[in-house]
Amino acid sequence: MNFSQIPGQKETIDRLIRSVKEQRVSHAQLLSGPEGCGSLALALAYARYVSCENRSETDSCGICKSCVKYEKMIHPDLHFVFPVIKNKKETEPVSDSYIEEWREFVKRSPYFTLNSWLDSIEVGNAQGLIFASEAGEIIKKLNLKSFESDFKIMIIWLPEKMHLSTANKLLKLIEEPPEKTLFLLVSEEPDKVIPTIISRCQLIKIPGFSIRDIRDYLIRKYNCSDEKAQEIARVANGSIIRAAELFENEDSSLQNLEKFKKLMRFAWKRDIISVISWSEEIAGTGREAQKNFISYTLRILRENLMLSLGQLKNDLVFLAGEEAAFSKNFHPFINQENIYQLADEFNIAYSHVEANGNAKIIFLDLALKVTKLIR
Ligand SMILES: [Zn+2]
């Protein structure tokens, strides 16, 4: 990952490059910004730039020994710390237990959520943490002399997931760093990092990507029309991850919208026969599809409430294309009178589906309650 591969964030990139040119690379920096703002990609590109043997004014060279190792993420002076999960062998695994998986995952794309990383190493609801055992590893690695570069660089992804005792030991290292060490902390929730660490880091706040940057990225990546890219970019609200999800899941979104429209139409007409066959149809799909539909519905309900509350001109509404067209006429049916109960009913259905309840009963019950609430 070098700077030119990042589709935007020019201001931050300029600032990072300037710090190297002016030889005032602070030894501990905290890059913070919302999910999908590209903060990990920026940290990777920055680390590579710092280590490059032949960097230009604007980027690392891409061909020197250091860059080649960075590309494979195997440079001996580049270290990673990131949340991991317990496994059968270790109750307190460290990042290096998953380093191979991590390299492969990040090489595929540096834009991902914590959940998607955890899903890639295990399916389930395991909590991702940086365990207390990691502290020893960090100290060990940073006390090594650097092998090939001037700097030893440690990228800590999501320090907010760090065990308190690890954070305290890290704090000591940041206060009295081993020679030629660069810490790059990449955080999505800096308010959950202990304040004594924050106060010792140079803060680099990263905004979401601009609509224009996301639009151009979508056009390049998916070769889609200007208009469509623009619409998705607006809805993505600065997140490059959300933009890609919206684009790639468009089919399932459209299917969910169709199911939602049908339910609302039957409910409004009090057409009980159709309501029953609707619930049977949904019950016939898989559990993931059912959960996906419910999550989708909750989002559409929320957006329609925003429209009803007159937020149309506001940036609080994130609807595009077919959804926007449908919601234009539908939104008056969602208001402060029924939204709480509607949301409750869908949330209850969600937890029943998760608990493996009888789908026919869950969705018939849900559809009948909706029939009462939509008028
Ligand atoms: Zn280079």
C-alpha cells in the first residue's frame, strides 16, 4: 500500500509526507477517524514511506528492498498489533498467532471492519481483543535492534480493544521509547483509549472520504455509471467500506425492498390472505436472509421516519434510487405514533430468528402486528 493507491485523503497524506521531509516524525502518532475512512491504509502507506530507501516528494518508490518487503508485509522492522480471538490452543493469543491470516487479509484490501476481520479468522460471536499477553510481545519486539531500516515501526490497529494492563505497559514505552521507534496507533474510537496514551501521541484526525473521492473510486473499481456512483457515494456517508457494501449487495437490497413493499401494501389493505402467504414466503428463505431482511427493514423505517420529521433537505436521510422513489410516497405512514412499536416488533422477530424459533410463526405474528400498526 502506497499513498497513490489511497483514493483520496490528500490533506492527511500531504501532512504525513511533510513530517518526513521536515524530519519531525513524532515517535507516537494516533490516526483517528470513523470506520471506512482509510486510516489503516494511511498508516501502512506512511510506514512504507518512512522506510523507503528512495522515496520521492510524493510517495515511496515501490521498488527498493524495503518497499518490496512492505508490499508483502514481511519487513522485519514492521510490527503489527491487532485484536484477535481466543482459540482452542491459546486462551490468550497474541497478534503473531494470526499474523499469516492478517497479512493475507490486509493485502486483499486495507478497508475492512473489525467484524469482517474477526469473521475471517472465525465464524461466530467471539470478542476481538488485544490481550494482556500482547504486552510482553510488544516489549520484546521493540527491544530488538532494527534489522534493515532506520526505524522500527509498530502499527497498532484499534488500540481501544487493548487490555488495560497492555495499555499501561505501552504507555511506559511511549513515554520512554526505545531508540528509533515509531508507534502508529489507528483508532476508530479514541475516547475508549486511555487518556494518558492519547495525551502522549500526536493526534491526526482523519475525516471520512469526500463524496467525490468515493464516487471516483466506485467508477474506477466497478466501472459503473457516474450517476449511480454519485448516489451510492452520498449514501455511504464518508465510508469506503459502506460504499463497496452498498454496491456489491445491491441485488439483495432490491429484493429486500420488494419484500418490504409487499408487506406494507398488504398490511395497509388489511389483506390477511396475502399477509399469510407473504409470511410463508419469508419463512421459506434461510435464517441469514431473514435476519438480513429485518435489518434492512429497520434501516428503511428509520429513514422514512426522518423523512416524516421533515429531514428531507437534511443530510440525515441516506436513501438512493428505488428506495428514495418508494419512500417519497410511503414516508407519511411512518411517524412518531407507530415507529417505536414497529421497531420493537422487528427487533423481537430478529431475536426470535436468531434463537432458532419457528419462522412461520415468527413472521406471521410480525406481519399481523404490522397490519395493526400501519394505517
Ligand atoms: Zn522504496
